[in-house]
Amino acid sequence: MFDTDRTRRVAELIKRQLSMLIIRELDDDRINSVSVTGVTVSRDLKQSTIYVSTIDKTLEPSQIEQLLNNSSKYLRHLLSQQIALRMTPKLVFKYDHSIQRGVELTQLIDRLNKNNAA
């Protein structure tokens, strides 16, 4: 129970701080519209997976992942200055496809409803 609660609190703290750091500290217009949608942290707090999404379609999801993962050491350093942990977790960025899937499902439902109404 304690481990689960602690990892959840740490994940939420990382999510809040990284959301701000990505916007303020990374000087790359291509990823300014990136949103942190979720964070998971390993039980030992050594690694965290950060899920990101964007509404800007100029970059492929793999390019966004690559840009953020290339900046992960810098972001980890900045994060270590913001949060009080003995060891700041390693940051691994992954693109969150769930928002895009939700939009596609909504469009599909709308088309089905339109076809049924006709």
C-alpha cells in the first residue's frame, strides 16, 4: 500500500513539473505543444515512463519521442532541482496514442450515426 501510494504521488509530481519544464526550458518550437498525459514510476523509483501527446501534427510520434528522449538527461537534471527525492528517476518518453484513437472512434461513431439517420 505504501509503495503504491508513494509511486502514485511521485508520478503526479513528475507529471506536473515536467509539463512546465518542457514548455519553459526546452527551446524547440516543434515540441512546445506537447502535453504530458501520464506518468508511471517503477516501484524502486529508478525509472519513469512519461506519456506525451500533441495536437500539432507537424511531427510524427516517433520524432516527438526521439526529441524528448534526447533531452531526457537535461530534463532529469532540471527535475532533480525541482523535486526533493534521493534519486531522480530516469526519464523515458513514449507517445500516447489514446487521444488520437479516441478522436478516430468518435469520428467513426458520428459516421455510423449519420448513415443510420439517412
